[in-house]
Amino acid sequence: RAEVASGSERGKTLQAIMQKGELVPLDTVLDMILDAMVAKAETSKGYLIDGYPREVKQGEEFEKKIGAPSLLLYVDASGDTMVKRLMKRGETSGRADDNEETIKKRLDLYYKATE
């Protein structure tokens, strides 16, 4: 989200992808995660990466490029619950992808990727 807000070329590309409800390419995500971690390395005691990985391949590539996590949390909720929560967040977030159609499309992609 910070990359989108920066107005950079990569941010503009990311915004277009997210508005369509598509997933950002794996290499791009890993590059952004690594950039953020390196930028905070001297002052950080650790990192919380929310919503990632979403599939096994992402986790494997993360471990190859960045390293193995020391802790992993998985929170399970029904599709209906997730849609309701994200729609509520959309009331104040200003995020282009917080709309029902895009949320359902992202959930469908997630379910297919994790079957």
C-alpha cells in the first residue's frame, strides 16, 4: 500500500492490478517485502507480514529469497465473515479494492490457490 501511495511507477502498476482484484506477481511481492525489511533492519526486532504467503509456492520462494520465518500464524474465517469484515473496513479505508466484487474475486483466487 505504501508503494501505491508513493506514486512510483511500480505503485501505479500495483494499483491497477489491485483494482481488478488480481494478485500482485510473486517476484514483485518478494522484492517489496525484502526492500521493506532491509529499510527497517537496524531498528527492527522482527517483522509481521500480514496476508502472506497465500499459497505454498509463495512460502517456498520467500524462504529461498529472504529466509525461513521463526513463527507463522494462520487465522481461519468463513468467506461470508471475511466479506463482511472487509466491506466494513472499506467504509473508512479509502482502498480501491474494498468493494464486494473485488473481495469475492480475491477470495476465489485464494481458495483456488490453496486447494
